[in-house]
Amino acid sequence: MFSPHGPSLRELAIQALSSVERGYDLLAPKFEHTPFRTPAPVLDATAAALRPFGPFERGLDVCCGTGAGVNVLRPLCRERITGVDFSSGMLAQARRTHQDATWVRADARALPFTGAFDLAVTFGAMGHFLPAERPALFAGVHRALRPGGLFAFPIGAPPPVTSARYWALQGFDLAMRVRNAVWRPPFVMYYGTGWPRAVSDDLAAAGFTVTAVPLPALGRREDGSPRGRLLLARRP
């Protein structure tokens, strides 16, 4: 799972016992050598699905991490791209890699933008927000977009209850709940709280018009349905 340049077991243990912000600050220098980064096929599939909706003017990567979303936004947007994250360590890595973008340190639950962007994306961040926190996140993105602006992100289909993957994710979430019950500060990362229907309902409640398109490049489940879709939330 990890390359020889990735974090050691000791480093991972320290990160797991930290807050989300501190954990990512510590992980940042080696983040690109971990399985936590967004895989290239997901980025490529997202870019391909968004292309027919563009071109766009200004783009925003929410919870940008080390800046993987810039590779999606750059060919789609005519103007400068902005990334926002609350980890100063992750932003430092992003600045080194993508010097042509603007990087802003802020909490995604209180985005400091109003009517500034035509396209916003996020990758791999939904698990870091409890269901009760999603309304603030989505309200901030809605506010950051211009009228007609689009918020897009890939989301996986829930695995069948009979699958090993389903129970592996349930086991991970249970372990995180136990960890957060007995240790402070909490580290919020849950896989079972952000399935498509719940997220779509929260986007609609924030004022978005929500649709979805399949990402066939990510494969299909045994029943023929796509493993992943791109949620498209448009500010009317």
C-alpha cells in the first residue's frame, strides 16, 4: 500500500492520534507516497465528465490537500485556479508543486469567498465531515459560486451488504468511533456517512440543483451499475 518513501508505521500512529489538521500537517511531506491520495483514474474520469459542461472561468478546489484537483481544473478553466485547505503542511506541498495557482488556508466549513467561482471540485474529503457539518460546507460552496456555477465531485456507489468491502468499511468506521470516544482530539474520517443519497439531499437543502453522471471508466458493479458517479450540484 505504501511506497518505500511513504510514512513509517510510527509516523502513521502519531498522525492517527492527532487532530485531522495536525495529522495532515505531519503527513504532508510524504502524502504523495501513500494510498490516501486521489488515484489518477478518478481525476481523469472527473475531468472527462466535466469537459462537456465547460469551459469555465475561475475554478476552486475545496479541501485541496497537495493540489491534485488542480490537474482537473487547469484544462477546464480559463482563469486562475484557487485551492483551499486548513492544513498548512498540505498547502506548502501544493505551493511547491503548482506555483501557477492561488492557495488559501481556511476551514471548508467557513469558506471566505462570495460569488467568485464558476466551478468548484473536491476529492476524497466527504469522509472528514460529519453529517451535521455538511450543511455549513455546502452553504459555503454555494456562496462561493457565481449564479449558474457548478460544484462537482466523484462519489462511489455503496457496496452491497453481502460484500467484504461493505464490512471492511463498517469495521473501519467502528474503529474510528471507538478511537474518538476514548482519545482527544478526534480524527474525523468515516466512510459510511457520505453515501450518494444523503449527500444529494444535503446539497439540495443548501439550494443546489443536483444531478449525477456515471463514471464508466471506474468500472461497474456485478449488477451492471457504475462503481462511481460524478455528482453535479449547480447553483441556480
